[in-house]
Amino acid sequence: MTKVIKILGTGCPKCKSMTSIVQKVVADNNIDATIEKVEDIMEIMKYNVLSTPVLVVDEQITIKGRVPNENEVLELIK
């Protein structure tokens, strides 16, 4: 089943770093996933988070306010 991964953030450097790490992990491990970048502040506010970036996997907030490393992302999306 395809995982839905969302990265919430307004386009700051941390948000861009998280996006590239998630994309790399998905590609390197042949994970069946859809990656969505959510930059609209009104959409981000629906998740009730105060700091970005935020990693959402299948509508569950997994990481917020920091950039994870590749191993951490892999564990969360497996």
C-alpha cells in the first residue's frame, strides 16, 4: 500500500533539507510512497503545529521542528 508522506513547511532551509532527505530515503529504498510538500500556511495550521518542518506519515505527525537524519526517516516510513 502506498504511503502518503507530507512535509509541512513554508519553504525555509530546514524544510528544504527535510524534503530532500525524505526524497532520497524513498528513492534509495524503493519505498512505495507519495511525497507532498505542503507550503500553504492555512493547510499547515490544520495540523495544529507551531514549528516547522513537520513530517506527516499517513496523517500521523512523526517529527516536528527539526530535520531528521536518513536512518530516522527510514524507520518512520517503513
